[in-house]
Amino acid sequence: MKSNKQYLKWCAKQNKGIKIIKESINLEKAYLKKAEQALKYAIPK
């Protein structure tokens, strides 16, 4: 089984693999909102 580090190295070598981009506050907020919504459904009250 490959480690996460090995998968990231493989992905970075691909033509359209992972890329490091400039940070974005809007993107960060969208990810956090989506994660919070997912947790609401994963952890019922």
C-alpha cells in the first residue's frame, strides 16, 4: 500500500496533477462551509 506522500509525488508528476496555487480566502471559506455541512449529516444530533 502506498503512503499519502507517495500518492502526492505521483500526482505532482502527472501532466494535470496537483498544483500549488496562491491561497484564496473565498476558496478556504467554501471548503470550511462544505466540511461543516458534511459533519452535520455525519454526526446526527
